[in-house]
Amino acid sequence: MLPIIYLIVAIIEISGEFLERFPIIYVAKPLLMPILMIWVYTTTKNKKDILFILLGLFFSWLGDLFLMIRHEFEPENAKMFFIFGLAAFLIAHLNYIFCFLKDVKGKYKIGFIESKPSLILPFIAFIVGLLYFLGDSIQAMKVPVYLYCIIITLMSIMALNRKGIVSTTSFNLIFIGSLLFIFSDMCIAISVFKQPFYLSRVIIMSTYILAQYLIAKGYIIHINTAKNLPTNLKTELK
């Protein structure tokens, strides 16, 4: 039932973005992450293992609020709320990183990326390319933007590190979700620091909403099927 409610709220929110009706956005957007938090909490068997995923969703919710209300302020204050939103999402990604690391370190000595470190190179190439493209447009925001880019990239790398350790379904959902998150944030960076593009707000929110859903769904599956996880890492990594 909650995924259906999430879908309905998501459609309302995205419609608000398309129509540029902020009253609709202000009603729908703050509901998205709480719905996922309730869904994760009520559908997982082992509550002690969901703390980091819940914290990730909670700080994402704070980030949503800060980025949403920044439009109500003058440019200088709007910049401050943008930084607050950036910080909230950075903390959210740190919690996701801890969550994904726990999946690996709790059972094995090394993960997929640790056994194949060369797979980090495409992530590095992408983030360097994005930062080069943004160039001087980020100006005084260079340090927080650089830091955020590093952390969200690390989040996706840690999602990939779960391969062969968790169930295939959980891995696929969360890794795809992490990539969509990066894509959504890339679109935000281009829209804020370069130039808004056609349907940018719709694309940003659509990919973000789907990313968070996939991460939440993937972790629900992981927690509820943990007892069936593979026991031989070497076999799974072949």
C-alpha cells in the first residue's frame, strides 16, 4: 500500500514541477521521504539493521526541505539554504555509505570493488569530467561542491562493492538507485551553476524519487532475505 501512496505523491509532486505550481510542490515533496521511512520500518524484520538507511532517508528529507524553501528568500539567503541542503544530503550519503559498508564488513574481509579496484576508474573519470565542465561557475561553492561530488561518488562505489555479497535483486536495485542519484544531482549542478534546461526540474525530481525508492526497496529485500545470502564470497565474485 505504501509504495502506491508513494507513487501517487510522486506523480503529484512531479506534476507540480511540470506546471511550476509551488503550492503543489510544498504539499507533496515533504511527504516523499517520510513515506519511504515508514515503509522501510514497517516491512523489515530486523529493526536494528535499518538505522543507517532510515538516517539516510531522514537527512534526504531535510535536504528536500532546505532546497525547496530556498526559492522563498533573497539570493544571499537562498545560497545559505542551498548549502544547508547540500550538507543534509552529504550526511544522507554518508549514512548510505555506512549502511553499504556494513553489508560487506559484517560478513566478509573484502568486497567486489576491493577485489577489482580498477572499477573505480570510470567513477573518477566521470566526476573529474563533471567538475571540469562546471569549471569556474561554482566559484565560492567550489569546496562544498567538490566534497559533495566525492561523497556521492563514494556512495555509488560502495553500492557496487555489495555485488556478490547481497542478493542479486538487492544489489541491482540499490546500485541502479545510486547511479540515478548521481544523475539527478548532476542535473541539479548543471541547472544551478550553468543554466536551467528544458524540463530540468521534472528530470531532477523524477530520477531522485526513483533513486530513493530503489534504494529503500533494495534494502528491504536485503534485510528480509539476509539469512539466504551466499556464504562463499570467492564463488560469488567469479
